[in-house]
Amino acid sequence: EPASVGEIGRLAEAFNEMTRTLERQRRALQEQMGQLVRTEKLASVGRLAAGVAHEIGNPIAAVLGFIDLLDRGDATAEESRDALQRMKRETERVNRIVGDLLQFARAERAATADGLESASVRTVVDDAVQLLSAQPRLREVEVQAALPEDLPSVRGSAERLGQVLVNLLLNAADAMRGKGAIGVTAERRADRVFLRVTDSGPGIPPEHLTEIFDPFFTTKEPGEGTGLGLAVCQGIVQSVGGEISASNGPSGGAVFTVSLPVSSSSGA
């Protein structure tokens, strides 16, 4: 039996009210998400600032101490030379931290430029492996790369994606203390390429998996690393619409997975 005009009107009004309610809820959710994003950005800036202050504060305090020693004028020639050498090392450490920090900032800002470029995954892997093989301290590290022939190009510049892979390879070598096997594999799934770096090292402690990409997080001894390498990698990968994650393999060792969008210019 056909619905009456009154019933249709009531249904229309109910539908309109539901639509208005949904729109109000959508706006409220959008505002909440915006606040969360702003809060998280502020928290990230705070963590970054605290990390910078901590990392730079120690070497600067050391340099100031050596300056005081030299300023007193009672140091022997040998003590003065030693103090100057130590000051140089500490200053270089500050310079390295600042350089890594600038690189981290550049990775955060490079989305537009990288989004317009494309890179061959095979070329990126081959160049990174060749670069690693030229490092004398890594002669006992075996890198095994197994890539399919038909991999499409991915979004991003070869130089910056190479920077990501070299960093992952060096981290793997450090985790294995310069001796062991690293595997590099890749596969295409739909419109993304998944690049994996595995190693035969001890793996990543579970409690560190959630913070390993945080700026200045490091398990290395003071002076051996700034803890910005993986944060830079994450910034580069995310700038092209990709993702990077860390896990542990079923038989031990760390697994880093980089997911990259297929380039629109690859014709695939």
C-alpha cells in the first residue's frame, strides 16, 4: 500500500535530522582529531627539544670544563694538548648531532619534492649494498639481496631512499657487531612495494619496539650514535606516503619493513 504524503514527510524529516546529527558528530570528531594532532605535535617538539638539550649539553659541559682548565694557566704542555684533543672530539660530537638534527628536519619537509620523483628499488638496493661492501669494518658482514625482476618503480628519490636503506644496513651490521648475515628482499602487493631488511643479530627488545623511531632514542654508548638515524628514515619514508616498521623474526634477528607506494610514472 503506498505511503501517505504525511508518512513520507515524517521519514524525510527523520532522515534530515539524522543527517544533521551525523554532520555534527563528524565536525566534533574532526575537531577532536585536530586537537590530538596539535597536542601530539607539541609533545613531539617537547621531546625533541629535551633530547637536543640532553645530547648537546654533555659535550658542551665537557668543553667548558677543559676551557676552565686551560684558563687557569697551570696545565702542563701534555695536559693542554690532551685537553685540546678532547675539546675537538666533543665539538665534533656536537657538530654531528646538529647535522643529524638538520637532516631530520629536512626529511620532515621534503614531501613535495619526493612525491614528484620515482626510483628503481633494484638500483637503490644495488647501490646501497655496493657502498656497504666498501666499508673495511664490515668485511665480515654478508649481504644477500633477492629481488624479483619485475619490481615497479616507487615514489621518492633514489638518493633519499638509498639513505634509508644504507642506514638500515649499517644498523643491522652494528647489531651483529660487524659479523653475520643481512637479507634484503622485496615484493609487490597491489599498489605498494614492501622492502625488508633482516639480520642475524640478537633482535630488538620488545620494550624498545614502540620507541625505536623516536628522535634521540638509542641503545648505543654515548658518543657512538645520536639516535636520529631511524627518525630520519621514518621522515623520508612517510614523506612519500610510505610506512616503516620494526619487528623480530621468528628465528631471531631484527626485521625492518619499508612499504612504498608504486610510482604513478612506472606505468603499473
